[in-house]
Amino acid sequence: MINIQKYLFFVMILTFSIVSFAQKNQKFVIVIDAGHGGHDTGARGVADLEKNIALDVALRFGNLIQANYKDVKVVWTRKTDVFLELSERTDISNANHANLFVSVHCNSASNTSASGTETFVMGLNKMSQTDDVSRRENSVVFLEKDKEKYEKFNPNDPEAVIAFEIMNAAYKEQSLRFADLMEKTFINQEGRKSRGVKQGNLHVLRNNASPSVLVEIGFISNQDEGTYLASEEGKQKAAESLYKAFQEYKREYDRRSGVDGQQSNEDKPIKVAETPLVGKKLKIRVMDSKTKFSPTSPQLKGLTDLDVVQEGDNYVYYLGETDLQSRADELLNTVKRKGFSKAKIVEVESNKKLEGVQNYRVQFMTSNKKYRDKDDKFNGLTNVLRVKEGGLQKYYFGQDKTMEEAQKTLKQVQEKGFRNSFIVTFNGENPM
Ligand SMILES: [Zn+2]
């Protein structure tokens, strides 16, 4: 049974703390939550996974705020590719006394023509059009250890709903305001299509003691929108739209609190948070080994998404790829904390082509048997090259001139079930 009186008391305390925060002129705290992460990949887009796009946009968005506002503290729930439970995200937000919580996600639908942005606030209306999104964004709880903690809240119990609505009332109006600003900015700044502001029972929003929204920055299942959102331009534009909406929200917040905030930047150009590198990218060279470890091997200490490249007798394990120095530093720290003390940042030229007949291929299978092209064993991979080496038949797929393309091919092969595959440099049809 829910005790309404207890909640009313809680609401009074919350209301009191909102007022006192504003009066003390403390820093405004925004918690930015990149959806998913680690083994929770989120939706699978045409060009990238939801967890990667969400993280990239979340970092850019927060970096813009940091570069332009001295009176705002930015907290990210995650800055790298790690798994977080939904309740951990809420805990981070509440522990930091957030004034605003923004969870960044990408949409996906089996109908690949679906497109546009939409923003959700927590709401329990019966006519919810958001069942699909709620189901998908809540589904991560099945990857969590204690699912039951979310089931304690029953959206069909009228008493629980009333208690929730009372609690949520303090934040709902502001949540709706920020949601509305974001959707308007997507239209006005980027010419994007908006599907509007909606309400749903979203676990990641429900227990936040602050105005909270979940923004779906577009459908990555859609060919055009998915390609755009995976591109540098698309991610930057999306982050700038979120930032513009934040500027307006913060102005209104300052006006309301009677605080002479930063009177921020309406006419000033946005200071770029950090200039992305041009013509080159940064990766983490995690380790070298004579052994090819499987992705679940303990030697990899739980790092997922490593790219393995055979260089001579060595297997080199790389992680990440970014055009931001700060992002690379962050990744390096994570990798070192995992115990890879020799890890370092390496520069790679973007789109550097191999010379002459050199090319990259992906080795996905080794066997003592000879298989013909299109064999069922290849799980649909065709134009497979077979090379005999040391009494074994090695099977290769793809033929790319740049490392970027080879990495895409590698992902494609891994998704066919060959999790253990890696990239090898070839001279024509011979491994180098
Ligand atoms: Zn999501």
C-alpha cells in the first residue's frame, strides 16, 4: 500500500529545497544521461548503434554547456561505453541535486520510413501513444540483476498513480517546458521533423527529483536519418539543438529564480567546446600479443568492441575511434584503470588508403576442411577467400583499402556470428 501522506510530506520537503537552492545562487546542475552502454547496445541503426550515437551527442552537448556557462555544472551519467542500470542513472542525478535531467536516445522502428525527433516526459496517461518507446527504453531492466525494484511501482494501481502524480507535479511543468523547447529547436535550427512531446512510464525518469526528459534524437533505423545521426555533422547539429534549447531554458530559470544568471550568449556565437581533429582520428592501442584472444577471454578484462588487427606476428588490440582529444584521454584512462598500463593513444590518418594492391580482409574462420564459396558455414558471407597456411585453411571476407572500411566490414562479419574475427593486411591475395 502506498501511503499518500508520506508522499505529501516528501513533496513539501522537495518544494522547500527547490526554493532554497535557487536562493543560495548555487550552480545549476544538469545531468546528461547517454542512453544504454556496454552490453546494452540499444537500437541497432543503419550506420551505428544507439549507445554510441547517444554517448557522442551527450558528450558534445555537455561540452558546449561547459565551454559557455560558468554557473552550470555538467554531470554525465557515463562518459564511456559502460553498462549502467536505470536506477544508477537516477541515483547519480539525485545525488548531484540535478536541476535538470536529460536522457539522450535514438529511436528505431521496424517501419524503416519512420523518422523525426520526439521527447518524453514522465506521465501515466492511459491514452499513451508511447508504449513502443516505453517498452524499448525500459527493456534494459531485463539485463539488470534486480528487476523487481521497478515492479514495485504498479502503473495500474490508482493509489500509486495518484501518489506519483502528486510527487511529479512539482517537476512536470518544467519537464514539459524543456521538452517543448527541444522539439521546437529541432525544427527551427535543423529543419528536422518533430513528432512532438509525449508522455510515458519511463523507469529512467520516474524517480528523478528534478525536471526530467528523455529525448529521441531521431530514427537510426531510417536510412537517411540513421546515416545523418551517425555522421560528425549530424551528431554536432543534434548537440547544438539540445544546447540551444538549454540556453532558453536556463534564461527562463534565471528569470524565475530572480538570479541575475549569466544572461547568456543570446547573440554571441557559441563557443566551440573543443575543435575536432581534421584528417586524423585517435584510437587507443590497448595491447599487443602473439595470441589471438576471443572476445570473452579474461585477458581482455571485459573490454568489448575491441578491433583486432594482425600486424606481422602480432595481434594488436585497438579500442575506440574519435576526433576529440578529450574523448581519447577519457578512454585511455578507462583502459588504464582496467589494468592495461602500456595502453596509449595513437593517431590514424582518416581514410588513408593502402598502397598498390595492398588491402585489408577479415579473417573469420580457420578449419582443416576446405569449404566452397557460399557454404552454409559462412552464414551468408560470399566472395570468401581461402588461404592455406600451415596445414590449415583460413577464410577471409572483404577487401578494403582503408582501415575505416575494414572496421565496418569487421563489424558486419561479427554480426554474422563470427565474434572472434579480426583484420589482416594483404598484398593482393596473400597475407602480409
Ligand atoms: Zn534508447
